[in-house]
Amino acid sequence: MSEILKRSITGALYIIIIVSTAFLSHYLLLLFFTIVGFICLKEFQTLLSFRNIISYVSLVVLLYYFNFTEVYLPLLITYMAMTLVVKLFLLKDLYTHHDIPIFDGKKHLLTLFYIVPSIIFLTMIPVYKENYEYVLIGTFVLIWTNDSFAYLVGKNFGKNKLFERISPKKTIEGFFGGAIASVIISYVIFLYIDILSWWAWIILAVIVSVFGTLGDLVQSKFKRKADVKDSGKIMPGHGGIFDRMDSMLFSSTFVFIFILFLDYVS
């Protein structure tokens, strides 16, 4: 079976599971993301050569708090801000020629303010407003579209490297191929799912394309530090769950902030 076919089948099954759980029950969706979160934490901590049970407990406790209680707004804003700080530092470290500085002595911060909140903000999207499970599903479709077309365009037409030092296979042509495809699909989603305006879907496509690609690069630097090709082997054609989720995990905070912004300006 070709690599492209394996990636496509695995990605399609992944989307089917998310769509099914999102519409059947929020409890099932939370269970799914709890399992995904646990696996991501396990794979991520393996990359860091680090073990800490606190991150697993934090994920369960915070999932319950942010999904089933009246959220204290200043706490949510503080948590988002701390998550953004960690992610911005990770972006800054892409441009250093050294190992990621946050590796040294701050590994617990990465699990608590990178992996855990990224999962939590995803689960908060479908309960933010009525019918927003469509927004969650649409976001995953945009991520899947961006990843698939970036891979296809880059593989067949890519000549100019995007960030060769960290990810030699990524190309500028692939990046724009994925972004353009995502924008086109975002308008198609708007035609069938009239939850957000057409321009909001397009901005959402740009957000997931840009920050999803950056998240993939961040993960590539982690894997280079750990000297491994994949974070795991559970998903054929992709590697581990963290390999499949890296784009969504990194962009989820920015997606949720955009959703809050839309509510503020509406």
C-alpha cells in the first residue's frame, strides 16, 4: 500500500471517529480526546525522556472543570495567556541553532501548558455555542486538507525548502498548496454549514494552515532532539497520535481565541 493511500485512509478514519463522537455525545467526544490526550502525553514525554503523572491528572481535572462547571473567566484568560507564551517561545526556538532551551529543567511546563491546554481548548469548541460541533469538525477537515495537499503538492512540485534545517521535506510550494486548498474547502464548508460567515471560515483556514504548519515544525524539532523519525507507531502512514495531532494541538489555542474574538465583535 502506498504511503499516500495509507495516510489518506488513516486520516479519513480519524475524521470519521471525531465526527461520530461529536454528534453522538459530548461525553463520548471527551472520552475520545481524553484517550488521545493520554497517548499524546505518553509519546511527548517519551520524546522528552521525561515521566510525570501530574500531566495526566491535570488533563482529567481540567477537562472536567472547563467542560462541566461555570468557568471563571479570569482563570481561562490566564490559562490561555500562559499557553500562548509557551507556544510563542517554541516558535522563537525554531530559529535557534541549538537544542530547544525549554528542554532543560522545564519539561513539566511543556506538558502542562502545551499538550494539556491544546486538548482542552479543542473540547471547549463544541460546547461554546449551540451547533459548534460543526466548527470543531470543520476545523479538523481544514487541518486534514492542509496536511494532505501540502504533502501532495510538496512531493510532486516542491523545489524550495520551507525550513530545511528542521524539516527537509517541507517546501514553500507545499505550504501554499495546503493553504490554498484549505481556503477553497473552507468556502465549501460555509456553503453547507452556515454557522460562521464565509470570511470567518476563510480566516479559520488561514489560521490552521499557518499555525498548523508551525506546529508541525515545532514537533519536528522535538523529534530531531530525540533523534527519532516518528513519535509513535500507532497510526499507519503518520506514526504516532502526536504526529497526527501536532498541527491541531498547536493551532487549537489560536482557533479558540479566534472563536472568542468572533463572539466579541458580533
